[in-house]
Amino acid sequence: MPKVTWILKDGKEITAEVPVGHNLMEAAVAKNVPNVIGECGGCLSCATCHVYVEPEWYGKTGAPDDMESEMLEITVAERKPTSRLSCQIKSAPELDGLVLRVPYI
């Protein structure tokens, strides 16, 4: 099962095994990752699961599609070149070791 790590503002790391096919917002909520809320439940209407993908992983997660890109324009935290909505990233074998940073406002 692929492992994903979320890095918090204070440097604390939260790591979880995420079943293939599950989205990373659901995994973060299940692990109580602070500031990953997922208010809309993953239907791409709130941007409360915003994360920064570490640059070396961005190519493997892919870029946001048009709808996700529009939602990233309304995030509370600054949008960066590696910003993604974690509800749109699905766990996959090639993402084993993925590192995400949690934005803080």
C-alpha cells in the first residue's frame, strides 16, 4: 500500500498508508491532518483540501485540470506552482513515498 506523508507548518510529519484508488483528502481527514478539511467531501466545490506537492513528486501527481485550477484560485492560502486539491489525487503504486505540505494561513 502506498505511503503518503503530510508535512505541517511546524515540521511535524503525519504518514499514512493509503489504499490504491482512494483520494488523499479522505486519507488526510481519516488521519486528522490539520488544515485538510474536505468540506465538500471531494466533489470539487470548496478547496479546503489544498496542499502543496513537493516539486519532485509533482510530475507523478500531474497538473490540475481546468475545474481544479479554477478552485485553486479561491484557496485561502497562497496558490503555488505545485498546488493541488488533495481530493483530486488518487493513491497509486507510483505515489509510494509522496510528500505533501499543508498550507497555513
